[in-house]
Amino acid sequence: MNTNSNSYTIIYASVMVIIVAFLLAFVSSSLKATQDKNVQLDTKKQILAALNIKNVEDADAEYKKYVKGDMLMNVDGTLTENTGDFATNYEKEAKEQQRLHVFVCEVDGQTKYVFPVYGAGLWGSIWGYVALNEDKDTVYGTYFSHASETPGLGAEIATDHFQNEFVGKKTLENGSITLGVVKNGKVEKPEYQVDGISGGTITSVGVDAMLKACLGSYMSFLTK
């Protein structure tokens, strides 16, 4: 057995592992800025989608055109401008930083408010944005997405058909969030409720819980 040969092989393999690890770390670091920018652009597109502005080519330009302020809600319901970086994880912002974002927008000369929402579906995370008219009650538009819901079932929350069902619905009833999703065919309050997805009951329940929990966090602003 050639001990020197074995030692050379071990040293050579170790050096190669170190070199490859360094190269991978370098590439990852080099791409991070681009990846972060892409996430920001996608987030802006989602916010715009809740305002019924879709398929935009220049998300930065359209965002600046329609979004007049990325605001943070104070305990008393007043808004203060976000002077920090543009956020992309609003669940983390709310739960870890106690920061509730409100996007103040203007569409055709009319004020709209966009609120991030987030929750859990059947197989993973669901999230989106709800745009309300200046009355802070009537839905102007919505956008929902998901990480891994079932195609043709729970994944339908990401379709225009489902999202458009919310337009014109009311959010508040007697000081509480009534906007929500009920089992398909069981709508009792059409002014506030939309039909759930047939075959996607758990995801529909998740959207309902998401709307009530997240929008409920903004009660001091919505009722101010």
C-alpha cells in the first residue's frame, strides 16, 4: 500500500472541496444583489396586481406611479412613512418587528389602501394583498398566491376568477372583519362573503382565516 499516494489523494480531495466551496460561496454572494432585486420587483408586481394593474413590464416605474407611500401603522391607527428598506416578507415584518405596512396608492385620482395578508393553506404558505377604496371598507381588488397548493383545487386562489369575486365586497360589519370565504354554495352574506373553491375547502378556510387575522390587525386604522 502506497501511503504517500493515499496522503496525496486525501490532500488533493480536501483542497478541491475547499476551492469548490469558495467558488460556490463567491457565486452565491455575487448573485445575491440580483436575487434580492428580483424579489423586490416581484413583490411590487403583486402589490400592483391587487390594484388591478397586471402584466407590467417595468414594475419599478409602475410602482412609483401608483404607490404614493409605504407606510407603517401606529398603535392609534395613524400612519408614519417607512424610512427603512423596502420589505418583501410582511409576515416577518409583523411578527418579528411589529411593523404593519399600509401602501397608500392613487388610481385615477382616487385613494386606495393596500394591505399585505399571509396565512396557511393545505400544503404550505399562502399570501397576498387586499386593496380597499378610500372608505377603508369596500374591496377594490385582491391578489393571492401560494407555495404548494393543489393544481385545479386550492391553487385556484391564484386565478383571476377567484380574486375578482372579492371586488365590491364590504370588509367591516359592526366593527369587525366580516370579509371572507365560506363553503361553496353557502354564502349567507353576499355583501361580505365569496364562495370557497369546490374541492379546495382547506385552502378556502385558510384564505378566510388569513383575511380576518391580517386585516383584523389594522382595525385601529380601518375604523379611524
